[in-house]
Amino acid sequence: MPIKDDAYNKARDILAKAGSKSAKKSHMKHTGKKGSPDGHGKSLIEEARADGVDEATLAKAEKAMGI
């Protein structure tokens, strides 16, 4: 199921504020109504985990994306 742009961008902001370097480097999504594949959101989470973001923040970002 595609992730809506607003949901991805919200999760990206959560992770960037928590110190994820990869989230800070990622681009805002603007696909219109098309959305992004789940894999993009899962990659964002895994990269933030590797950056040392805590599990509670990761869970908040996952919830924001619905994954």
C-alpha cells in the first residue's frame, strides 16, 4: 500500500528532529496522489535505526506512515 506524501514527510521530520542524518538528507516527497512504495518508508526507518534513533521515535515515525 502506498504511503501518502504527507505521512512520509511527517515521519521524515520526526526522524530528522531525533537526529537521523539520513532523514535530514532525504528529500520531501511530492508525488501528488500517487504516494510512495512501503519500501521507501521502511528504508527510512532502517536508516534512522542505523543512525541511532531510539525505538520509541522509530515507532512514532512508523505510526505516522501507517507501516
